Amino acid sequence: MGIFDQIVWEKSVFRNEGVLDYTYMPSQVLFRENEQKEIVGSLKPLIFDRLPRNMYIYGQPGVGKTVCVKKVLEDLGEFTSDIYSTYVDLWSYRTTNAIYTEIARQMKMPFVSGRSSEFIAERIKERITAKKGAVFVFDEVDKAKDQMFLYNVLTNFDKVCTIIITNDQTYMQAVDARISSRLTPYYMEFKPYTIEQINEILAERKRAAFMSGVMPEEAFDLIVEETFKYNDIRLGLFLLSESGKIADYNNSDKISADYVSEAVKRIGTFKNKTSSVGLNKEEKTILNIVGENQGLTTSELYGLYVERGGSLSERSLRRYLEKLSSINMVNVNEIRGGIRGRSFQVFIK
């Protein structure tokens, strides 16, 4: 028998692993009915050719902000084709031109790649004018390189409901007055889930993801407790998925509490995975090294980076660190009085 032949006969604890992915859209977003009503209320005037209400949505990571807004956009698209809806994650699109290009792509506009922001804006405006309006959602808005893109959006386009999403409650305090005066949003906080709500949300995903009876209550309760500790539903999904993979690796038909405990030890992997979305290869490498070695000096970081095959110079690596610090990914703390004079320690935020 070949080394892979036995795989054909092995069973998996998974029924549908895809429902544990962070991007999976459930048929119903539990415990966010009121928030969905507020979002619908903000964009509803567009349906009746009236001006919509802009929104500022904030709350800690993993409390349902993104999935809730996306669900409303999905339902809006099924309800009417007279209103454009676009969702842009500013982790991935950080400049005005990149943001406009992505909006145009979602509006199915051809021949805009490589064009100027002004050209793309005019084409977008023409499309919106021909319909009742549009909804623009900007997630992770604080990650944009230039916050003046919001000013351009608010001044260039009429009949647009602008929804910005951020983990940072204080973001608007630092926004240019010209932006805040035009945005004048309705503020909505997504509060953390209770442990009972976390239990029900994860139980629904567990039923859909796994074969019946493979996860004992003891193991599931550990995942709920760990998720509540961080109050991040994404962590619960990660632990469900990792526990299942560990069970499969061990050819087990049960996901034991021991497998969950092993998955908990991998939480650092989850943090790096969720925080590195939108980063390039070098940035992800640097972030992974820092995550595994909190408090190392920049010289030590560079040594480990080179060991992993990195090709940047030490000066270039420092520039990458400055960027990661500017987008609140790492803390770079100065150490004084060392043998080599000024030195710096690096920590994951």
C-alpha cells in the first residue's frame, strides 16, 4: 500500500469546514438585529430618492461589525438593483486611487485600472447619477494612508450613504474638520457579546461545521470560555477549526478537550493571521518574527530576519518597522543607557 493510499479510507470530523472561515456569511447574523435596523434606516432614504444618513461604526475586533454590514449590503442587492453597494477594506486599498479603482471594479466599470483618480471619480459619478444612489462602506478606515480620501468622496459624490467602520473609537477626533463637518455621521457602537451569546453563535457554527456528536460539551465549553476571554468571535472560529484539524491529524473521530488545549496554544498564530491582512510579504515576515519574540531589539530582529532568508538591508527593515508602527501594528520602544547607546525593543500591539 502506498503512503497516500490510506488517506482514502480516513474519515474527517468536518462536515463543512468553510463555515468556520472569517469571511463566511451566515444566513442570519445573531444578536445584531438592532444594529442591522440602524444600518437599514441610514440607507433607506435612497430607496425613496432622499438623502441618506452617514454612519460611523466602531467596536473592538470580532464583535460582528463587518459581517453585519455585509449582510445588509447583501440583502439590499437582492431587494433592488437601483442602488450600488460597495465594500472596501482599507487594509488592502489604502490610497485614494486604489480605493476609487476598487469601487469602480465592484460597480463593474471597465478600463479604469491605471487611470487617474479624477477620471475614475467622474465615471463613478456618472454611474451613481443614473441610479438612485450608492452605499460606500470603508472598513478599517483608520488604515488609509491619506484620510483626505474621505473628503474627496464626500465632496465628489451625491446620493451616497457613507459608512465607515473602525476598531478605534477615537478615530474621528483626529479627522480633519472639513471631513467631520461633511460626514456628520450617526455613531453606533458594537458592544462585546455576552458569554451566552458567544455560546449560541459558536454552537450554530459547530453544528454546521462538524459531523454530529464529534465534539463533547467539555471541549466546546473550553472554546467558549477562551473566546469570551478575548471577546473575539473570530478566535472561537479559529479554535473550532484548529481543534478539528488536530483531531483529523490524529485520525480521531472525536475532538477532545486535549485537542482544544493544543489549539489554544496556537492563538499566537491566529493573532498574526488576523492582524497581517493587507500586508506585503516582508511586512508579514517581520510581524511574525516579532510575534514569536516579543521585546527583541531591532538588531536581534534583523538577525532573525536574515536567518529566514530576508533580503532587506537593516536600514530598510527599520523603515518597514516605522510603517508597522504608524498603522498601530507594533510598538517600538527606545532603550537608553545600553552599551551600544540608543537601541530599540519591538512588541506586537
